[in-house]
Amino acid sequence: MRRRSMAGLAALALVFTATYFCHVPTAAAYGGPRWGANYFPNVELTDQNGNKFHFYDDLIKGKLVAIDLIYTHCTDYCPLETARLVQVQKMLGDRVGKDIFFYSISIDPKRDTPEVLKAYAEKYHVGPGWLFLTGKPEDIDLISKKLGLYSDPDPANRDGHTPAVLFGNDATGQWMQNSATDNPRFLSLMVGQLLDNYKRPDEATKKNYAEAAPMNLDRGRYTFGTHCAACHTVGNGDKIGPDLLGVTNAREHAWLVKFIERPDEMVQDGDPIATALFKKYKEVRMPNLRLAPDDVEALLKFLADQTNAAEVPPAQSSAAPEQKPAEKSAKTDTAVTKSGRE
């Protein structure tokens, strides 16, 4: 979500490498015994399937967990936050639900009923081992404050919360927090550290910087990887949103720039293409990514380069004013499939 310069990308590469090879602090660093049954609330929560759980006894005790706060009517942070963690879940494979458990807790329990949460999880293709939870507002406030994920109301932030994820191991008292919208491979490595340092500490100490894979700092590729790949592919078919291969041929450049910068406004204002995409892809909201103009241009150049390399022929925009409704329908379906929300 943050605007980054190329210098920022280089700095991120150093942080990525350093974090990957550093040990997670031990329980003693966090005050030892204060973490556990005497610290975490044991309030009752309900998941997307209507099952009841006590927060500490059933969800946290003795487990490795990843916890974030969401709400289904969120317009910016939550869509990317959830899609990003779906990527992390896929990278971790069958370890989710066996070695580590994912929990998303709604901060809007009045609207986020189990049925609403279940539909939300299905929209984002959430796999097994991940619960979406709701409960009493006062209980959720208590949990979020205890977890350090609570955000004070901020009139300048329309989403009302910070997209953070908390990874923890109750048995060892190891806990660490990071942005939930960060690079998914980075997040999966954080989880892997938490698991591997606990299970195989001797092996973990043998790794060194020479073993770190090089970072690809192509600006457009990096922007796609950190902001778009959670919902889209380039040439590998639709995900949560459409495959973007060919989008720079199918859409005018000015329209793409505007849609990337202000997707929420375009849907609200009734832009025909934006509205068609919104409906086609199950009304999943395209977040306003707050990208800087040069990041937008770098992203579009990356998509154009990928399209040219694949020799995708130009496609006529479905917004062409000379098209009549009857003539437009077939072309719109083709163009919509190839374009969408970055």
C-alpha cells in the first residue's frame, strides 16, 4: 500500500534477507509466563460455519497461529489483506490446518454474520485450516487490544484499521507482527521460521546470507507481485480477478491509469467497464492501492512487456462509443476476461 522508490525496494531486499535468517525472539523476551491462559481472553467466538469456540482454549492453546482483523464491507485494506494471506496459505500448503491455523476476526460483528463471513471466504478461495470468526463487539475489542491489533478510530482512515497480521506460537511464547499486505513469500518465510526454529533450531542456525536467493527489483514486476498477484495472474488464467495478459491492448492507457488509481470512484460513478468487471468477479472490491504515478506507469509497462512477449493481438475496448448494445456484448465478454483490477 505504501509508495516506494527504487531505493526503498533495495532496502526491502536487505530487510527481507535479514529477517529470513534471524531467529525469532524467545518467550523470555516477551515476559515469559504472561503469555498464555492468563493473558489471552477466553471469550466465545463463532466461525463461518456456525461452530462455537473459546478463543484461548480452542483456538490458541498449544497452537501456531496467524491472526488478522477484517470486515467484509472494508473497501481498501481488507480485500488485499485477505487475498495476500490466501497466497501465503497456498505457499504453506497442507501445513495450514495441521501445523499452523489461520484466523480472521471481524471487527464489524453486527453485519458480519457467519453466513456473510462464509460467502466472503468463498469469494477469496480460502482453503481449509482458516476460520473467519465473529462474536460480541466488546469481546472482539478485548481480543484486538490484547493482540496489539487494535486501531483507534481515525477520521482520515476510511477503513478504520491497520492491515496487520500476528504470527504466534503459544507453546513457546514466540510472537511477531507484520503488515498483512506484504510480499506473500516474505510472510510465508516468517511463518516458516516460526515453525522451523521451534522444531529444528540446530538446522536453522546453519543458514547464512550466501544461501539467500537474489531479489528481482524490476519496479513493475515488484509492484505487480506486491499489489496485484494476490488477485490476478499474467497469462495463467483468472483468480479472484481476471487474467491481466493483454489488458494493455484491450484498454486505453488513460482508462487503466484512472482505474488503478481510483477504482472505487469508477464503480461508484457507474463506469460501464468497471461496473461490468465488478459484477463479473462476484463483486469483490478492487482496493485503492494508493500507488504513486510512477509505480502505476511501471506496472503498466510490465503488463505491456508481458503481453508483447506473449504476442497477444490487440483487442477492441468494450467502452468504444460507436458500438451498439447488441454488437457490444460478445466483444465485452472477451475484453472483460482479459482485463480488470490490478
